[in-house]
Amino acid sequence: MLHSTRSLNEVSVSKAILKGLASDGGLFIFDDIKKIDINDFYNLEYKEIAFKIFKLYLDEFSEEEIKWAIDDAYSTKKFGEEIVSVKDFKDYAFLELFNGPTSSFKDMALTILPKFMYLSKKKNNINELTHIYVATSGDTGSATLSGFNNIDGIDVTVLYPDNLVSKLQEKQMLYFSNEKSRAYAVNGNFDDCQRIVKEIAMKNKKISSANSINIGRLIPQIVYYFYGYVKLVKLGKIKKGEEIDVCVPTGNFGNILAGYIAKQMGVPINKLICASNENNVLYDFINTGVYDRNRKFIKTYAPSMDILVSSNMERLIYYALKDCDKVRELFDEFKKNGIIKLDKEIFKDFISFFATNDEILKEIENEYKDHDYLIDPHTAVALNVYKKAKVDKYALIVSTASCYKFEDAMNKCNVKFDMKNAINSISKIMNAEISEEIKNNKKNEEEIMEMVRCLK
């Protein structure tokens, strides 16, 4: 059973997945982080690891249902021969999470969340149409539209900040849009889109979410930290049981939170390195204990991290305080004044630094020069921050997207970059024709709210 970060009213995992956001505005969480022996994982492949972890948390789902969801989501058709790959070097390795349908780590959760929701609707005897509203800073939108394509009984509306995603990210969203499920460009930034989605979810019980506020997004992300560690052992980079550091480019805090949970479960992780871009609100929070969203929003070369309100931080705060009333008070106050103050001791497992726009481009150039390896701007943020952190253990750097999704930034770097070399999942988007009706997708907040009022 789960409950909100803001109350102890219990809810089943299937209902939490369907609801997305708790009615009180909190995020669903499990109090009991399961412990598991990493020694049981060394001979397992990705899907086998996923099965073991899902069994621990999806207590309503049968083994047959879990296996069906895994096999369908992580198929060769969607991910090729290697679901997650590792590119290793002397002191660090990249955990490549972009082998899925939209070439982003979001595919890791958003190919299987539709299966979880389909099963959850059956378990709760829900036959009516489910409406999913999603805010995106770039990659979540296309991964959601792709993942829920052809899922009966569910439609998707994606809200993204106009002119604040890459051209390829936007075209991906439009490519996967249709009459039933669509992406809309909204004036403002990601935080505006996220606020709208949360308000919609709280006011309308028919609305669910596929953002990382949904617990069904968080659980699948735990898996690749186990897999990444096991892979490093197989590659001979570390010994069994040896601690590693993990560096994660961080926006909404869901990915690194999954790493934190993996550490609590038993993955030998020393420090979780939170890598921020110039929208460095998380860097400040982790280093000072003060979260202040009242600052200038900066458009960077790593747009998926251009976020000032990181929703999943609420889950970490709950784990630190284990006090729903206190969490509710903190976020009621945060809604009013945009500030949270806590003892920075709650971040004892974390290190944080940030990378500037200039540093992003320079890191892409350096990695290409040193290893003949192209990384995207978000991974460049993580690599730059890993170097600033000066950790002394082998590091796993989470690589979150294909560099070919960020043509404008890559073309500013002194590297051998040619969009003709893009993998098939991207090249087919580049050459696709998008209808004028789909491209005519700008909506203001009032128009979005009117669409919701008209839902049946």
C-alpha cells in the first residue's frame, strides 16, 4: 500500500498509478523501501532484474502480468538488442539510457507505464476513457505519446513550453500526435506547464498523469541502477560489493530519486551527484538547505533540465522527515512564497554542482577529443559536474538522451557531428511530414482549462 507525502490515507498501487497525483496535492510514496541482496543480481539480464524489483513493489500484480508488461515494453522491436548499454572508460562509465523508441531515458519508464495503467484499469473495473495530462520540458512528451500509442481507453494531452525545447524534441511530439492524443505549445516555461497539469489533476478526478509525479514512472527507473552496477562488475571496472558514485543530470529530481531508492535497497552507491545546469535551484538547496524558486529562468543548451520547481524533491523530503503534516506545511508555504528551508543534513547522500552553458559545449568537445565519443548536452552537464565533484570512486554517469536530439547545441561544438548519422528512431522523425492541423498547436492556459471542462 502507498500513501501521499501529505497524508497517511492508504491507497493501492494500482489506484495510485491510475490517479497519478494524490487528491491533497502530494505525491504517492511507499514507506517501506525494500531491501534486496545485490549478490542475487550478478547473473541476471535487464528484464530479469526488472522482474525482481517490480515483484517487490507491484503487490497487486501477478507474476504473469508483470512478465507480460516487461516483455511487451522492453521488446527488441522497441529497444533493439541492448535495452541499456554501458560505455566504459578509465574512471567513469556512461549508462546509456537512450536506446528506446524516442532516444531518451524517459522511454525506460514510459514504455511500461502504459502496461501498468492498462492492468490497473482492469483491476479496478474501469471501462471509461482515461485522460492523461502531461507537462514536459522536452523528452517526456514524445515518450508519453509514443508509449501510449494504440493503448485502448487512454488518451494523452501533452503541454510543453513554446520555444523552450529543441526542434527535434518538438517534432517528435508532433510526429506522435494524432486526433486522440496531442501535444500543445504553451506560453511560459516547464514550471508553468507542470503547475497547470497539477491543478487539472486535483480538480478533475478523470485526469491522470504520466509525469514523474506518477509512482508508476518512479519504480521502473530503480531498475537501471541495479543493472548499471551489475554491468560494471561484469566489465571488470569494480569488484562485487565495491561502492561507486553515480552522477545524474537532474531537472524534476525523479531520476536521481530512483538512484537514492536503489541505494537504500542495496546497490553499493557512495554518493549521488546531482548535476544542474544554470537553473541551479537544486544545487543551492543541496548545498545550503534553502530552496528558492524566486529567480530568473534561464534557457540553456540542456532544455530538459530547465526547471525551477522539481516535483520529486517532495518525496525525498518525506523520506527525510517521515512526517506528512510537516511536508504539507512546507509545501503549502512553498506555494505561497516559493521558499523551503531545511537542515541540509537531509542531503548527506548527495553532492551537487552546476554547469554553465559554455561549460556544456566545452565538455562535449573535450569528451569527443579524449574518447571520440559524442554526448548530448544533458550528459555533458553530468560529466562536467562529476569532474567538479572530484570523487575518488569509479563513477556511473547517467546519459539521458541521444546527442542527435539537440542539433543546434551540437553544431556549436568543435566536434564531428552530422545529423545523417542519427539512429533510425530520429532520422525517421527528421524526414516526416507533419500536418498543418497538428502543427497549429499553440494554446494558452484558459484554452487548456476549457478543453478539460469539455471532457466527457
